[in-house]
Amino acid sequence: MKNNNDIPRPQVPNAWALMPMAVFLAAYLAVSLITGNFYVMPITVAFMLASAVALGMGRGTPFRERVAQFCEGPADGNVMLMVLIFILAGAFAAAARQSGAVDAAVNLALWVVPPGFITVGMFAAACFVSFSVGTSVGTIVALAPIAAGMASGAEIPLPLMLGVMVSGAMFGDNLSFISDTTIVATRTQGCKMSDKFKVNLRIALPVAVVTAALYIIAGWGPSVAMELPPVDWVGVAPYLVVIVAAVCGMNVILVLSLGIMLCGVSGLVTGSAGVGEWTAAMGDGVLGMGELIIVTLLAAGVFGMMRTYGGIAWLTAKLTSRIHSRKGAEAGIGALAGLADVCTANNTVALVMTGPVAHDIARRYGIDPRRSASIIDIFSCVVQGLLPYGAQLLMAAQLGGVSPLDILSYVYYPALLGIGTVAAILTGYPSKYAHGGEPRDSD
């Protein structure tokens, strides 16, 4: 079967070929606004509607051929590799929870922070845990009870502690090697996770340091002594090995496979999980990634059809019509990812939708793939962390019993990260990754 990248692109862009995505956004937003809940309309159903519209395009082409064209998108090697990574990431995350590695990671993060720095300690703990588990929502679920207890004991406003926790969760989610956003951003832009991490870290780390300083000031006051159990080094070992292996550039398939095996060994050694519990947890983790995998496959088919019939060419032309520099192109793809996240309230889906378009623009203007992957990932996470109707703030508010708007005023990191990334675009920082080749006149 042909690779999706080999499909010839039409000479004349066609705006009508974007109709599937317009239907997707209209259906998703309409149901969400009518019900007042952005999580009522399943993403899979919205993409099913978009897929039906996509198959209705090209009326001069036999329906059987249109179905074959649609299937060429999901059959692309990059898409299938992304699906495989999702499967392994889900298995690893679930196996880590079952073996006690998540609790051990939380405990380690709290141990290394002096007791007088409660707010920055929670920020560091959330950063470490979310980087380790690759999910901001999972981090919030794990840390919210601890944040509430720390806020009560130290007489710190609960919305502040929850805002600190959300900020740290977004830091790790943006940088983690097993985060959905990292996987999608790197696969759509065509770069290694370790390379994207190096670019991303240069932008995010200074922002995290400034954020930590602000949280020290905001939470300055009496300290609370917390009784913590000893660090479970055996339990936390899978995370530490995965982080080191990923930073060293090991293939992500091998990294996740190694992490899964180590979780099984750790569970047997500590007695927290036997072989049956370990395998059951992996199965649950894989099933938990089912919706994301389905969305990825359907989105690949929809984008393949839109590309085939000229929609992507039209969108790229319109987005680049007023862009005259690499900096403008970088700002454009960042804004595109952020806008998509506003519409979907899901940063992973936003990247699945906009990644191919961002890749085309990046190629045209000679943007390094490592830089374009970082920019779209950052902007999607920035917007996601600041959405009052996003899963992160809604989950923190629900678990803390406060309003998302109360928490939002203390979520410093995403806002500062957005400012820092705009500054990085304007200054070309980091300069080592500022250029990816000569700009192209066409795709």
C-alpha cells in the first residue's frame, strides 16, 4: 500500500477539501456548548462524522477507491509507529501504578525538598511525577490529596497549592518521553524524542526556575513537618532507568519495553504485584489507550483525504500568505496548535489535527523539525493548562472542592512558558536549533 507522503498533491488548492475538519469542529463545539460540558461529545464520534464527510469527497472517484485512499493515511509507517508507542506507553504507565512505582516517585520527590519550601516542593514533586508518568491528569489525581493536606497543615490557600500542582503537572507533561503530546509532536514533525527534549528543555527550564521562585514568594510562611516513609528505591527504579535511557537516546520502543519489564521485576521483589497483577495491569493500560489510538487512526485517514483533494495545500497557502520569515512561520504553527486546543480542550488531539500542517509549514520555511516539534507541543500545553474547561483544571477543582477559576490565578507556569516561547521565537533561542535548512518555495 502506498505511503501517505507519496500521494501526489494537486496543483490547485481546494478549500472545500477542509470540510471534514469543519464538520468535526462544528459537531464537537455545538454539543459542548449546548450541554455546557466539553467532555460530553466523544472525540471518536466527532471524528467518525468527519470521516464520513471525507469519504463523501471526490464524487468522480468510485467509492471503493475513496475507501482505499482513506485507509492509506492510517497505514502510513509513522502513524503505525505512533500507535505502537501509545500501546507500550499505556502498558508501562499501568504497570508502574500496579507495582507501586508511582507512589515511590511521589515519595522521592517530597523527600528531596526541604520542609520549609512547601509550595516549591509541591511544584518539584508534580514536575518529577508528571515527567515520569507522562500524564498531567494522572499526576493531578495522584498529588491532589497530598496538596490538600500540605495546604491545610501549612495554612496555605488551597487554590494556590492546587495551582502549583497543575503548573508542575504541565511541565512534566510537556517534556516527558512517554507523554502523548511528545509522541505525537515528534512523530508528526519527524524527529527523535531525545532531540526534541533537548530543545524543549532549553526553553522550559529557565521558565520553571522563575516559576519556582515565584511560588516560594507566594507560599512563604510557616512550614509543616510531614512524616514520610523511607524512599522505596526498588519501586522508583523503573522510572529512573527509563528517564536515563531516554535522555541517552535509546530507541523509545526499547525504553518503554525495558520500563515494563522493570516494573514487573520491581513488583515481584517488593511483593506489590505478582505476575498475574502485572499482566492484568498492562492489559488495562493498553485498553486505556484505545480511544486515543482510534482518534489517531481516524484523524490520519481524514487528513490523508484532505491532503489528497487539496485541503491541506489550501490551508498551508493561506497560513503562509502573510508569513515572510522563519520567525513568522514559527509563530504561525504555534498559534495553530494553540487555537486547535481551544476548540478541542485536548492537547493531544490538537496536535494530531495540526501536526501535518505544521510539518508542511516547517519544511517550507526551513524550520528544524526538533524546533517545530517543541513549539507546537509547548503551545498546545500552554493553552491546555490555562483552559478553565480543560481536564487538568477541572480535575484539580473537583478533587479540591474549589472553582477552576480560583485555581487559574495561581497557574503561573503555562502562562510564563507561553511568554518565554514567544521570546525564544523572536530571538531565535536556542540558536543551535534555529535553522533547519534553506526555506522552500513549495512543498
